[in-house]
Amino acid sequence: MPALLGDRAQLQQVIINFVINGIQAMADIRDRPRELLIEFRRGENGNVIVAVQDSGTGIDPANADRLFDAFFTTKPDGMGMGLSICRSIIEAHGGRVWASNNAGHGAIFQFSLPSIDESALTGEAAPFFAEGA
């Protein structure tokens, strides 16, 4: 996986938020397996793409355009800030975030970030992901 230069805590928070949302979306699923998949891959343009896929209820098409808006929520006890903050974090890192319905059941929340040339790193900066598998 290529390296990313960014705030480790903020990027981890985005992934955690996507995972928690996926778990919550599967809470009432009883007729099929509950599956959560986290995938890291390189995009066609060299960017790093992180995807969190669940087998929950999916995204209501009426809400799709508002998912990342501040104060928009589908949860009775939600504040509507989680995905908005995720978008702000990813955009501050030069990336983009999006969501779609999974082909079978559930949703896929994804973000992409520019990768960096590790040879250009100095001792002052530490990549979020080290080169590996």
C-alpha cells in the first residue's frame, strides 16, 4: 500500500466512524449474515482508496445527496455531524469522500487520498501507511 501523509488520528477517526455506522446499519438484520469489510486499495490515478462495506439496510436514495451534510441524520438519537466531519477531514487532506449502495445489500462508504512519494519524505514526516503488501 502506498504511503499517505496526514494526521493519523483524524484519518483513523474517519475509518472508525464508517465502521460504527456500518455496525449500526446492520443491527436489525436477522435474515442474512452481517458482514463488514474494510478494504485498502490503490486507485487508477495512484490515490489510496479506503472502503468500508456493510450488509445493512443500505442508503435510501432520497437521502443519498444529503448524507455528508451537517446536521442531517437518519438516526433518532443522531446529531448529524459524524459524516460531515468525516468529509471535512478527508477534504482537508486533499481527498474526497462518497457513499453508494452495495450491489447486494448494504452500503459502501469510501474515501480517496493522494499517495506520496516516500523517497521525498524527510525524517520529520511519518507516513500514515507504510509500504507493504
